[in-house]
Amino acid sequence: MSTTPLARIVTEAIDDAEIRAAVDAPDCGALVMFHGIVRDHDGGRGVRALDYRAHPDAEQFIRACVVEEQQASGLTLAAVHRVGALTIGDAALVAAAAAPHRAEAFAAIERLVERIKREVPIWKRQHFGDGASEWVGL
């Protein structure tokens, strides 16, 4: 298990291969990746784009989530969240877990993603097809 996990906030497209490489290991028979993708709707309204904004300390928060979940599970984990202007189909969050068996990897990735959503100070502004917009997570 890596002592310095990959845990970052970025402004460019997320590199899936980097995240996979950060957790891949020869003793792991399962590698689960989560991709949080910008979708074209929310609450019955058409979404055309999102803007993500992060608190200046957001990277410290995401790193703490990954480190603490890695220590609790004993698995290798990684997570990268993108901020800035994103369009439909862009990945906003990519996380990965590697484990000897799939059940452990699936459980770890679910805990990590839920924790990141709950604890990392990142907010999104949804831009709707009708021209309106709203902040989510403030």
C-alpha cells in the first residue's frame, strides 16, 4: 500500500491511466474505478454545463479522505476531482480502489466517493438549458 496516495484537485481533464497506475498492484485481483460524469439533466431540468469551484484547502480535504479510508481499509486508493468549467460527458471525479478481491474494492470505492462528496469543500453551479443557473452544495 502506497504511503502517499494520489489525491488531487485539478483544472484539466482527469488522467484515468494515472489513477489506475496509482493503485494497480500484482497482488490485487480487483481494481474498481468510479467516474463521476457530468450528465445532461438534474431534477427534471436539462443541464448544459457545470462550473465546479473549490475551497483553497480542498486538496487537503480530499487527501485526508483518501489517506484515512486507505488506512481503515488496508487497500490502495486514489481520487482526483476536477474543478472549473465542465461540459456534458466530462469526468468531475475519478477514484480507484485495488484489492485482492472485488467485494473489498467495491465497498472501499463506495465509502471513499461518499466521503469525498460529503466532506470535500467543492461546489457546483449548474447551467440549465433555459439559461438559468443555480449553485449546489453551498
